[in-house]
Amino acid sequence: MKFLSIYYAEGNGHGGNGQGHDGNFAYSDGTKVKYFKVERPQQVKHGGWQSPEELLSHIKSLNIDLTQLDAIVVNTRRNIFNNITDVAFRIDNTDDIERFSIFKQLTCPIYNVNHHFLHKLSCWPLKNYDKVTTSFVCDGSGDYYNIDVSQPLRKEIITVFDSQTPKDKIFNTQSLSLGKALRWLAAKWGIQGHENDLAGKLMGLQSYGNIDPNLIKAHEFDNIRTLENLFRFSPDRINTDWIRTIHHLVEGYYLDYFKSHAKSDEYISYSGGIAQNILINSKLREWNKNIIIPPHSSDEGLSLGGLEFLRIIFKQEPLDNTGFPYWQNDEVVETPSTQTIKKTAELIARGKIVGWCQGKGEIGPRALGNRSILMRPDIEDGKNIINNRVKHREWYRPFGCSVLLEEANKYFECDFESPYMLYDVKVRDRKTLASITHVDGTTRPQTVTDGPFAELLEEVRKLTGSSVVLNTSLNINGKPIATPEVAASMNKSNMGLDAVIIGNNANIA
């Protein structure tokens, strides 16, 4: 059967009422999956669909025939679910379909599916998904349920799902949206950027502060209401100790919440925008080694959840996750040769800053070796060099790294697979890995096992003695991860890179 799933909200803003973000769709012909996120060709970070016609043009660009579809999911995020127990409903006979005239003549069923439920189902490509018994979804917003959205710290629903089927019971708690709270705190500090990125930037800044036990004692973080009161402060009270303490309390709240709904030895999945917070993720993994978190945990993964919903409803065989997470529909067709890989490794070993663009792009916000900027991690003042020349990010934000899985525990306190850069770990020798070591002595590693990127890391190891490389996303400042076409325009004159390797094509400054 052929399924199409769309996360749709117009514009490049956030939320409902005509403003959207992270527009994406996914298609399955019964086994193979095609995925498209509109921010990549738009080169607008968190971009949304400008119109149904734009969406249709991209669907057609993937040679998808709408008349051959068996079912469609369209998540419109229009706040139209009555309560948390609503899972999905048909929209082909409602006013909602008027917004999608491109589908009006189709005869296949069209569903709108609960936002949080799509987050849960989006975990299907992950290893051990079939073992999951409890699923958590936590994000800054979602489908609203009689919530006062006028408040800056508005309440939201953290959702817990049983098992894997659409008809299982849904548990929830109305509480302060911690994602919104962290975003709000970042804005108060003066951090700038897309609102969906503010909490992530705050994550880097908080490491420069110290946990204030007096602040914790004064508020006795025993319930979420206390934290809500904690955020109602005068702006002149903000400092890095305050931010560090608040973030620490938020981490503790999540851990306590998960403990109250699941056991430490069961398989659990975790998704939603908050699942990109590596500090919370790391706390959760210390408690439960069986947790699985997708690299597309934010709304860019919702269309994948829609495919799984349709697969279940129509009782189809499991979808094929071959190639995951390299599913973006922007492909470098030519595979790098052994000669190209060795040449690139030589550049990195010589201390050059290299753009590396291969295969299909990664799903998710983090470069995982197909759309990456790479550099040796032991270069003196390397963090400032790459930031000043290339990335131009806030001074307090750290850089992650990639390493062959077999060497991960040699350089880091990391005895587990971390293929999606979703956890932070202690660096064993921060002097020799200064460029990727944050002020708190940690780094965010990607463990690599196979493919051309693994071959590159092996060649780097032969030349330098270590397979560790600094890895940050291949993008122009303020833009999303580059497409191959955008990467082809990058060189030393406009990007500060010493080389850009696309397939076997090397543009060396």
C-alpha cells in the first residue's frame, strides 16, 4: 500500500493560526520511505510551507502520484482535538479539508492524528522499537487542550503512552511546559535566534554557572507549581548560577516524572522537542539504559509517525528502516572513492577545516557525518578558530565530535552506542581534546560504525593516532544544514573552509 504523511502549518513562524514551522512529509510505497523537509531547499531554518501549492510541487518532485495513494495523514496542528484521548479522525468530510484543495478530488481516506501520538509513533525506525512498552512525549507545545495560551509559561501536556497500538490508554498531566519555560528564560537572558533553538542555546550557557543550593533550598522543588513561581522573577536577578540552577531543577523534574511512570529496566521511547536536550537525556539514560530517542525528536519527525499510524491501521508489514537516519531527499549520487577518503583524511590531519557532503542528508538538526564540517580536535584554540572563521556562533556554545564506536570508551566515559549525538559524556583527557571539550569537561559524541564516514575516521586514525574529529553541521551561519547545491558554493572566500568534499569532487581553497 502507498501512504503519504504530512506535517503542515503555513509560514515560517511557530504554532497555529497560520504560522508554522518544520514542514515535512514522508511517503512509503509499502516498504521504502522517502522523506522531505522544506527548510533544506528553502534554506530557511525551521521553515514551514508557504502554501498548499508549494507542498504539492515538492510532492510531485519525488514522483509521488496522489491518485495512487491508499491513505493520507495530515497533521494541521489547528487545536481541533477535543481531549487527550482523541487519537485520530477522518478529515475528508470536514471543513478542514477545504484548506487542502489539492486533495479534494482524492477518494482515499485522510486522517488528522494527535500531535503527541505522531511523536510517539515516529520512533519506529529505531533499534529496539519493537521492545518498547512505555512511550513518553514532552515538548514545548502541541495540540492544545483547553489551555490558556496567552500566558508566557502556559501549561502543556506531557503524555505517556502504553505499548504500540493506537487504541491503548493515554496518560497525561497538565503541568508547566518546561520547554516553554527554558525558552522564555533564554529570551530573558538575551539569547537570540529562532524560538525553537533558544532552549538548546541555553543548554550551552548554563554550564558556565554553578548550582546554588540556597536557591534550591529556598524553593524546595517538590512540585511543578514551585518551579512556575521560580520563573516569575525580576530580570536583574538573572545570572549564570541562576540559569544553571534552574536547568538542574528542570532535569530533576523530568527524571522524577519518568520514574513515576516507568521502570528502570523496561524499554521506553522518548520524543518531542525536549528530547533534544542532551542534559535531560543523559540523566534519563543513567537511570534507564534501554531508553531510545530519535534524532528527529522534534516536529520534523511527525510525518514519519504518520506513516507508522497508517501502517498499523491498515495492518501492513513493518516499514523498512534501511539507511536511517540518512533519509533527507537531497542526495550526492557519487560515493567517495578510497582515494578521496584518504585525501580528505590527510587534510584533516594537517589541521585543515573540511566540509564533507556525502550521500543523503541526515534527518534531524545535527550533522551525523553526511553534512558535516570536520577538524582535528587537538588543535590549540581550535574551538575559537572554527567559530571565528566558519560558524560565528555564540562564544559559550560547544562543538560535538564523532568517533569510531570501538574507540569511544578510550577517549570518553562512553561505553554505549550514541549514533545521534543525543547524550553528553565526560572527556577523559580534556587537554588533548580541547576543541570539543565544554567548560564542564563533557562533549556530545557521535559513535560511528560503518559507511564512508567510518572509513574516513579510520584513515584519520592511521594518520593521527585517534579517530576523534570535531564535527559540526555543514551550514551557512543562521541557515539550516546545507543541500549539496549550497555546499558546492562554500569555500574559503565565503565560508572560511579550507576544502569542501562533495562525492569525489574536492573544492580546495
